[in-house]
Amino acid sequence: MLSIWVVNSILLWIVVLLNLLLTIALIGRFNDISKHMSAFTDIDVGLEKGSLAPDFLAQTLTGETVTLADYARKVVSFIFISPHCSPCLEKIPKLNALAAKAKQAGVEILLVNTDGDKAETAAFVKKHNVALPVLIAPSESNSFASDYKAEATPSYCILNQDSHVAAAGMFGPGWEEQLTLAWATA
């Protein structure tokens, strides 16, 4: 009987030591992940609130060239996306649904494709049933996204009627409320 207690005690200590080693490994892994995540939080996204929006050149799907002047005296939400960005794709249906609410608020939502040419953008629009106007401004050849500090997608920049930044940033939790609140104050 005593040998069973000794064996059980040894097995229990082995389990405790394994549990301790696993806990230490998990803490180390968590620290590594948090170091990598801090790189994402250091991304400077969006123009400063109240700053004057820089001019830009972009193309519509019909091939028309547009600039900031085309949106003068309008509240505009530029949503910077990439067809290769899965969080962007997840937001398309909700952005389509927000279009009516934006229109009622006097806001125009424009998707800005930062990654792709006209043909790729047209295919993306068709495949994902995009109901919003889309501007084409590939980052490799167009400074629109970098001038607006849209260093990551999806991100947004909302301009008031005077072409000043009302809000800008990345899409995070509660992004729909962030946009609608920014529209109300733009």
C-alpha cells in the first residue's frame, strides 16, 4: 500500500512540474506575441483631426480622374481598402448597408482601392457586390493613401465640408458607431 502512495506522489509531482513548465512556456509565448503586436499599435494611421486634407488624384471605375476639389462642400468618408485584405472584405456588406444611413446624414462614402488596377478593381466590385463608389489609387503609383497616412487597411478618413479632417484611423471594435458619430460631428 505504501508503494502505491509513493508512486502516486511521484506521478503527482511530475504532473505539477509539467504544468509549471507549460505555464512558463505560455508566458514566454504571450510575451513574444505582445512584442509583435506592439509593432501594429505603433502604426501611424490617419491625418490629424482638424488638419486640411491634401489634394489627390484617383480614377473612378469609368476612368474619370477625380481630385479633392470634386468633393468640395461635401462630407466625405474615404475608406481605404485592398482586395487582398480579409478584414476589408468582411466589412464590405456592412459598409454597403451603411450607405443609406450615410446618405441620410449627407455623407458620401467612397472606397479607395490602394492595391490594384482598374480591371482588378472592377472584378473585385462585381465579385463582392460592392454598392459604393470606388476610387482606384494603387499605392505603388499613387500617393493618395500615403498622403492621407492610410498605412494599413482597412482605414478611414472623414472630411468635413471644408475639406478638414473630422476623423481618421483604423477600423477597430465599434467601427460602425465611430463612423456614424464622426459623420454627425463633421
